[in-house]
Amino acid sequence: MSYYLNTRGLLSSKPEVNFVMYFESLENDFRRVSQILGLENFQLPVRNKSN
């Protein structure tokens, strides 16, 4: 069984979701979450880029 920390800092068996990112808009969604978390200059790394 997996346990998660909820928004109140307590252990829970159910995750709480505040934001859903989609692969089709991953870069924009990641930028938005970074802004929410105060990571203004944080960029998503690119790995195994296709041609």
C-alpha cells in the first residue's frame, strides 16, 4: 500500500491532486506548476530528443 502526504501534512492512502499535466501541453503545464511553486527559472530537461 502507498501512502501520501496530504495538503495538511498528514499521511493518507489517497493522493490529493491540485494540478493535472497533459503530455500534449507538458511544457506549458510544467511552466505553470513551476510558477506556482516559485521556481521561475526552472526548466524541464530534454532527454532522448527525436529528430
